[in-house]
Amino acid sequence: MTDPGRANPPSVAGGFAPFALPIFRLIWTAALASNIGSWMQSVGAQWLLVEGGSSPFTVSLLQTAAAAPVLMFAIPAGVLGEFLNRRRILIYSQTVQLAAVCVLTFLTWEGSTTPGILLATTFVLGVCSAIQLPAFAALIPDIVPATMIRDAASLSSINVNIARAIGPAVAGVIVAKFGVAAVFLVNGLSFVLFLGVLVFWRTYDPPHPRPEPFLDATRAGLRYAAHSGIVRSTLIRLAVFLVPANAMWALLPVIAKSSLGLDAGGYGLLLGALGAGSIIGAIVLPRLRARLGTNAVVLGSCVIYGAALIALVLSPWLWVTVLVLVGGGLGWLGVIATTNGSIQAFLPEWVRTRGLSLYQSVLYGGSALGAALAGALAAILSPTIVVVGAGAAVLLVGVTLAFRPLPSTQGIGRGVVSIPGVVDASEGADDDRQVLVMIRYRVAASDRDAFETLMRKVEQSRHRTGARRWELYTDRDDPGVVVEVYSVGSWREHVSQHEARATEYDSQLLTRAYGFSTPAPMAQHFLAVWPVRGGRVGSSSRNG
């Protein structure tokens, strides 16, 4: 980046250090305005359906309409965000959202908005969000130093939750005084503000990654996540939390009106309490994370949020409900911001946007599934029973973390480095034929068990960096010889495997593996003569 503050930022304490960077402050503030507008939009849309007598299931479909597009389009969007100019992606998506909100504002002002129109518009806004979210998340490491990535990612999550403290309360007042159309209009103005910042931000210097075919890049991102135990475990735990946790967001408007007898302003107060809890979390979570670690923070946050869900429907007084929701906001932020920061800091640069698109898919897909499930069960049972059951499920998630904690990332080098190997990057750089790599080791019998144990980790490393198949063989006539065999989609991808995809941790694994061999390992590279069809592959050889 050309912004000088990125290289030598002024000193700012704790988890707020990224605010020392002027460009981060500007982007963060513009995003906050847009998020406030989006939350106002959500409150206005929900209240429009509730006032119109829509069923709890229809109201819950608003969350599904907003979240489902992320599940559908986030992974392709992650590929686009990896290789295209991220600032331009944001500009185009914000422009489309502005146009959609302008149309909805006009229709609502005229009294012509039906539930179908509202859900369709929400879906369009969700598609744009799906396209821009991975690009925006990956933009953060472009503008902050590596040491600040985790704090910057947490601040981005906090941004959304602070908007919950402001947007719903403002929306409630505007709905009560001016109607829902005015809320949609203010959301449109928030898009104008964010667009203005993006258009006049001229110092952005986009990354220049190695070009890859779209499908190959998509497969590479999915393959990385599938073979990264830390990413996989974190995303699974997040999904298990999100499905029951979203009962609160899906059914809160119904509880506010039917159980608490609140109007739009009262509903805004409840959402404001959730947002206030998030602001408290923004202050206390960085220190707690530094002192207790990621798993303890997520565990405690699950317990707080699960208890808040149960207390929400059992509370006899409004002031108690507000306090409960403050705790709920703290617990929600503790889980979402901590997992977001961990994922973003852990992902290597070459696959960060694609990895974040998977995170967004889990976040919004879990929200869509949880909201739809909560609405459907509430129609059969009752909102109270569903919320209590969801709270118990979230508490159970917290309990499981005590026995099976999230994996630690301590000591796992994430910087991208060149790994050992004889690969000529200039030769055959555009060769799309499949590559078969054979590496011959000679391992002493006394080292064999340790070598084979290490090669299990090497297998995952090869897959993360591009291998499609991997096997380990021993020589039938010479047991001291072990041959590692793996295939890669193209010579171009194999060069990337050596020069642009391996992390420090991957390099350390391979150095240890190569150290078991005396003499040094011998590699051979075979190129397919014909494309793979019907299982028949011809090959020619490259020795190295």
C-alpha cells in the first residue's frame, strides 16, 4: 500500500492498534455507516412484515433471503476477490445495492411493497453482499501489517455489531415518526457515503497474484480448506453454534410484539441492547483473548449467549430483558469476532480470499438454516419453546469445547516461502497437462516409523498446496526405499506449489522429511501426453 501509516503506524494500545492507520479508520468508518444502514433496512423490512400480519415463518424468511445468496455465491466470489481488483468489486456491488434500495424505497412510499417484493429485494441485496464480503474481508490484510491482521479482523466484526446498537434504535424512531420507506431511504444514503469513500480512495495498490483458471482456483481453495485441520475444525464448530444461535435473531421481532407487547421503537431498543453488548465486547475481548486464549473466549461466549437465549423468554420485566440481551450481544461477538480473527490471521496470503469466502458461507449459510429452522419450529411449537431449546443447544456447544478445544495456531508459521525442489519456473509455465511427481527417499530402518508418521503431515501439506492425489510406496525388492507419489493439475500449478503456496510450516515439514533420506531425495516429474480421459493417462518424464 502507498499509505505511509501502514509501514510505521503510530502506537495505539491493545486490539485497537489498526485505528492508528488513517486508511483503516476511513474504510472502517464508511463500512460502519453502511452497516448501520443495512441494520436499519433489516429492522424496517421485518417490521413491515410484522405490521402486515405475516406469519413468523415469513418473517424468518427475511434472514434466509439475505443469507442464502452468500451460501450460493460466496465461493465463486472468493475466487474473483482473489484475482480481481477488490476495490472495484466493492464499488460495483455498492452501486447495484443502491439502485435496488432506491426502487424499494419508491415502492414502499407508494404502498406497493408486498412480502414477495420485499423478499426478492432482500435476495438481490444478499447476492451483492455475497460478492463483496470476501473481497472486503481480504482487503483488510492489504491495508494493515501482518501483526495487526487478527485485531483488524476483530474490529471488522465489531463494526457489524456496533451497527446493531445504533441502526435498530434509529430505525425504530424513524419508523414510528416517518414510516418504513424513510428507513430504506437512509440505507440508500449510507451506500452513497461508502461509494464516495471507495471512489476517491486512489492510493489502493491491489495485489498481483499468479493468474489461475477459474475452476482450478476454485478447486484449490476448497482443497486447501479440506486439508487444513485448523480451518476445517474452526468452521465446523462455528456452524454448529450458528444454527441454534440464530433463533434469537429470527424470532426476536415476534417475541417483541407478541410476548412483550412492544412497538417498532421497543424492538429497536432490544436490538440496541444486543449491539451495546457487542461494544462492551470490543473493549474486553482483546485482553481476554491475550490472557485466556481463543478456545477459552469462545467457550465462555457460548455459555453467556446460551444463557441469554433461555433468560430472554423467561424474564418477567423489560429492564431484565434488556440486560440479558446486553449479555447476549457480548456472547455473540465473542464467538463471531474471535473465529473471524483466527481464520483471517491463519490463512496464507495466496488463498486468503477463497478461505474467507468459505467462512462467509458458513456464517451466512448457518444463519439462513438456523433462521428458517427456528421459524418453522416456532410455527409448530411456540417461539418460547424454540428459543429455550436453542439456548440449551448453544450451552452444549460450549461444554464440548471444554473437552475438545479448538486447535491452537501457536508456532505455526504462516508466511509464504519457496520450498525445496528442482523446478524451472520459466520452462513450461503455460503447460496445462497434468503432472505426476515421484520423490525417492532412502530411509534407515531405525527411522522408518518416525518418517512414516511425519509423511502423514506431508500428505496434508501437499494437498493444501495443490496435490490432487497422494500415495506413499515402498520398494518391494529394497525395503529401505520409499517413494512419494502425487499428482498436480498442471505444471503451472506445480510451480506455484513450490514458489507461491507453501508456508513456513509446510517448508519445515518438507525439510524434516528430506532430512530422513540418505542420500538426499531424488525427484522426477512426469507430464501427461494426453488429457485424462476414461482413466488413461500417457506421460513423458522430467528428471530433477
